[in-house]
Amino acid sequence: LNILLPLKQIRNFAIRQKKRFYIVIISFYILEINQVASRSLYKAESFNFRKMSATLSEYKLSCELLGHSMDVRSVGVGWDTPEGQIIISGSRDKTVKLWKRLGENYAEAVTFQDHKNFVACVCYLESEQWICTGSNDATVAIYKEGGYIPILTLTGHTSTVCAIAGGTMPQTLITGSWDKTARIWTINQEGVATSVVLRGHEAAVWSVACTKELKKYITGSADKCIYYWNEKGEKLRMLKGHTDCVRGVITMSNNSLVSCANDALIKYWNEDGECVRELSGHTNYIYSIAANKAIGQNVIVSCGEDSTLRMWNLDSGEEMGNPIVHPAQSVWSVACLKNGDIVTGSSDGIIRVFTKDPARYAAEITLKAYEHAVDTRKAQMSEEIGGIKKTEFPGPEALLTNGTREGQTKMIRHQDGSVKVYNWELGQWTLVGDVTGASGGSQATSGKTLFEGKEYDYVFSVDISDNAPPIKLPYNRNEDPWQAAQTFIHRNNLPQVYLDQVANFIVKNSSKTVDSTTKSTSSGYQDPFTGGSRYVPGGSNPGLNSAGNVDPFTGGSSYSTQQKGQHFPVRKYVTFDNCDPAKVLEKLKEFNTKLTVENGQVSDTLLNAIIALTAATPDVDTCSVEALQHLLSWSNDILFPVLDVLRLAIRHEPVFSILNSYNFVDSIVPKLNTSAPNTLMVVRCLANMMCHEAGRIEVEKRLVTILPQISEIKNGSANLQIAVATFYLNLTISQTFVAKGECCQMVTEGIVELLKWAKDLEAFYRSFQAIGNLTTTPFSQTSVAIIVSTDYVMDKIRELTNTPQTGVYAKLNSAGKELLAAF
């Protein structure tokens, strides 16, 4: 048409000028071109028909490439060799591998180990012969074809580099990162790199591409938007349509675009930015798409969290053949070779090559083994153990992560359909055995609690130290309490002198727990090691009933969130109310006697008046409140019992208002970094302040100061983890009433930091609730984008959701599912 149109215009001009000679010649050329075009069109249509005749149903496994020890997060194709194209893979095990065709299989040719953290993406730039890799260490390594060390390392991003594509000009490329930016890099002949930063996305930039013809760059983000940019970094166009994170973008012929997202949809956009096709079929997140030009110019393949590989015809919008199910939860990445073979990388650490050529099919024994693994996977999608679907158990790849404590257990789903229990001992996972006897149902249906694959009448949580997570003590009614106690002691390497205490603890609490399904546990629940008689900061009040999740040291209601039919949004503020006033007073008097009047000593009468402020409904006595303010001047090493009284007193708005006239908040916030007891008490104070409007106002005024200090906390007891999670939860409750964008973002970032180091299950649960609250605010898009673009947070949420929890913590499984559904 580009030729015909000018010729026709010239002919028309010749007619007007009555130049017959030109008319005849030009008409002849038009006739010839029309005939040639018709023949070409016929050939093209015939050719395309032949190429698109193949479907995914004709594909079978060709080979499996084993070598990575963790998830294969990205696969790509490299240069041609006489045997076939090179395959490139990047893994969570921090390595990049090159695979070379060797007969009917592939052999590992080179392994790059230059990244300090997991590899998120790989890309081959053919014109430059560069292998480019992006990592969680925020760098891009560039290798020359045939080389073994990087010729250049690009730095500039501040978080994971998760996407790479070639640029519009030679020696240019574009990268996307979790830091919400993309960068256009230009490398000169001397190897000096410069970059243009593309700013505008509100969340991680998961995917990048470019159109060389139009000299435009394209980015897809967790903020659900796709942007077009020019080479100067100026935003040209925004495409909206996806309802969840955009995970992949690729350019097609005619400058069209294809995108995929966590909304399980593929969208086909024309050059004008109009969505002309919407392809649906996946049932979960779509992680990656790639063009399969060997099958057709408008044929693509996709893969995702539903364990499948699929192929699509963009012209018709139809799926081509049946999906290929993988025996792995996540199929992270897909790429296509020039011969039409399809390469995938999965969460089981295996790279798979599928082919439509019978000559390259795997051996019959291999195909049968693969089909068996797939059948097992399909069966697991409906099978349950203890109320949890088998597919929701982690696969063997979970054993590649070190345990968090000695004696930790994991239930692992294997490809043969079995679920096995592993125990973390002496720095390695040891097989305990198969999960048996769990098919009778969940705790709700069988009346028993599942622990390490076995059912028990009771599974007690025993907190033996503020610096270690609770230890589980399983017990059945038909067991000898002393034998169960002896097993518990041996298993946890505890002193033998604890035998009688543990046995008596079992006898006492097993007899009382019988009624726990209908009423709260008695306050007589005692710790087997201390008897509950010593003073613990923030400890229990014998006069208060537990909320059901009983801690042997300090009582249960400070450790449990009341179970509801719906886990979020939470609208009732959570406070730390438990206290034994007598023990606190005893500690105050002990410290007071060591002081002089000049150092802050007060009379016992005044101490008695101060302790009265811990009551549920105290009489507001100005003198008592002022005395409490005076005690806040005590030195940091003896301050924690004063802060313990303070966190109870400030639950009451009148008391808070008097103290606030002394700017007490500004005096206690610096105590966050003084000692472990003080840190715990200050965080609890901040959490309790949130229960009334006056407290919320003062906390929100200081959020910019408070949150960074709390984010600096990187370790601590279960009590501290719960306190921090509760403070965040209360902050999010306030945002469900009147939300502020900056506050929502800061709290989300704080929760992300907490999930880096927290290990307590109640802290996790309250964090889940806090995130859930944030998903209900007008600024949910920002919060969700921060969460889903942080891999370790998503991994933690999935792990806790898919790992069957027992007793009161079974709520984690359902809360996690609800949270993932909200994303």
C-alpha cells in the first residue's frame, strides 16, 4: 500500500495533465504490484496457517535441567550454537547458569556466582552479545558471550532489579526495580555507564520493554499501570485496565503490546493504546509471557501461580490446546527457542524444555515419570490433610531454607503425593516420617489438635524465655504425664530437675482444659518452671480471665486476639491490660529503697497511690498522676516498672490528658533504645495510647519520629514482637476510620520491617490483620503494592498460610487465605 498509493496519486496527476504515456506505464506497474501483492498475501496466509497449526496439546516434555538448588526465577535464550540455542537461567540460589545442547539433553556449561543475593531476571542482548542479570542485591551484572566474569556492574537502583530488556539503540538497556523506578542505561565504548531514571510509578516496576521502531520504552508496575516513555525519561502515555500488579510486558509486530498481571488476565493493546483483546484462562497470578514466533507471529505463551503453561492466539483470543500442568506450585518464567521449543523455570528449582517435535520428546520412562508427577499434583489440588489442601503445603524447596530454631518442624509435600514431617536438628532438616492419622479432619471436626503430623488432645505452648519462641508440649489423655514430661525435656534439652514441674503442669492444665471449649481458662494456669510467681514486666493479673491462648508466664489475653468470623477489618483497638499490681508494687519499692531523695525517692504512700492508677477504672487523682510523672525521671536501668504502670494508666483519657500536659510522650519515646524491658514497655504504652482520641492525636503527631525508631528494632522477645505488631494494628484501625496516605504508607513499610525478623505466631497474626485493615482504606493500592512487591513478605505470608497451624493459631491459615484473596 505504501507503494500503490503514491503511484495512484501520480497517475491521477498524469490524467489531469493528459500524459497518456505515463498513465500506461504507471498503470502497468500498479497491475504488476497488485498481482505480486496478491501472490505474497496468499503465500503469507498459507505460511501463517501452517505455522499456527501446532497447539500446546502437541507439546511434550523434552528434558529437565537439574542444577539449581532453589527456585528458578527467570529463564532466557541466548546465542545459536551448532547444537542449538543456549538457555540462560537465574535462581534464588544466587547463581546464573548457561545450558548448552548436548545430544537429546542440555548440559550445564557455565555458572556465574557474582551476585550477593538471589537472581531475579536474566536477559540476552544479541547485537551486543551481552548476558545481563539483575539481582536482589540491586545490581545488574553484564557478561560478554564466552566470558566468565562481569565486564561491567551497573549500580544505581536501591532495591531488587527484577526486569531487564534491550534498549532502542546499540549498547543501551532498560531495567526495572522494586525501588519504584526504571532506568535507561547507555554504555559507551570505554565501558562507562550513564542512566536516565524513569520516575512516576507508585510501586515496584516488575516488567520493562521497548519498541525500537518508535524509540519508546514501556514499564509495567505493581501499581497496576503501564507507562510509555521517551528516551529522555519523559512520560508519554499511561495504560490502565489491569486490576492487579502488572508482571510482564512484551512488544509484538505493528508496535502492539501484550501484558499479563496478578489479576490472571492477559491484555493485548494496539499501537494506539487500546485494549483489543482480553485473554482469560489462568486461575491465579500470571508471572511471565513470551512470544513463540516459530508457531506464529501473534502466538504467545504464559505461565503462573496456577502451575500451568499456556499458549494463546492473539488474533482470535483463543487458547491453543490444553495447558501443561507442572508438578510445582509456581511457574515463574517462560521463554521460547527459535525451533518452537518452550522453556520454563519453576519453584521446584527445575528448568523444563517442552517440544512439539517427536524427535526431541523425552524417553518414554521420563515421560511416564513426569505424567505421574503431574497426576499427583492434580490429585493434591483436591486432597486435604487436617483441613488443609495438600497443594497448600510447601514443596521440597522449602527445605532449602534454614530452620529458625532447633526443633522446628515442617510438613513438606512430595511429588509422589505424600506429606512428610521434617525436623531442624544440628543445622539440617531431618526426616521424621510420613504424616499419618491426620485424615480424620481438622481440630473442629475431630476435636484434636494436629502437631507434627499427629493428633493430640492438648498442645500446650510453654514460653521458657523472653528471648526464645514458645516450645510446644503435646499430650494425650491416655499418656503418663511423667513420661510425656520426660519426652518433652529430652527433646528440648531442658534440665532434668524440671521433670516434676512439667508433669504437674500437665496434670493441672489438662484437667482444666477440658472445659476450655466453652469458657476461658482459669487464672490458675501456672508456668511449669516458675509457677507464675515472679514479676514479669507486663505480666498477668490472677484476677483476670484469659482470652483462651494461655501463656504460662504472663497470662493469655495479652497474647491472643479474639477470634472472629472475619479477620479484618478490625475496628476495636487492642490494649495490653494484664498486670499483677502487687508484683509491680514490690518491684517499685525494691528500686525506690536504693534511691536517695535527690535521685527521685518517694514515700511508700505515694507508691501505693501510683499503683492505684493501674485499676480498670481508677480514681483520677492529680497528685498520683503527677507522682507518676515524677517517677519517669528514674534512671533507665530501673525505669521499666514505672513504664509498666504508665502503660496501664494512660488507657484512661483523663489520666493521659494530665500526663500530656507534661509532654510525657516526648520523654518516653527516647527510651525505646535504652534496654529490652524499656523497649517493650514503651511500645506497649504507644499501643495503649491508641485506644482514645487524645492518645491517637499525640501519636500521629510524632509518627515521623516514632516509626523509624521502631523500625530500627531488629530482634526481641515474643512479647516485644506482639507489642510492635499490636501498635501497628492499632494504627491501621485508626486509618479505617479516617485514612491518610502518608500514614498508611509508613505503617505498611513498618510492618514489612517487622516481618523481616519476627517469629512469634501471634505477632504474625496481628500483622496480617494490620495489612488486612490497610487493604480496606482508600490508599489500599499503595499498601498492597508495597507488600506484593516485597518477595520475602509474600513468601512469609504464603508459608504461614500453607503451613498447618494448631490450636488457636489455626486462625493464621484462614487469615492468610483471606489476606491473599484481598491482594
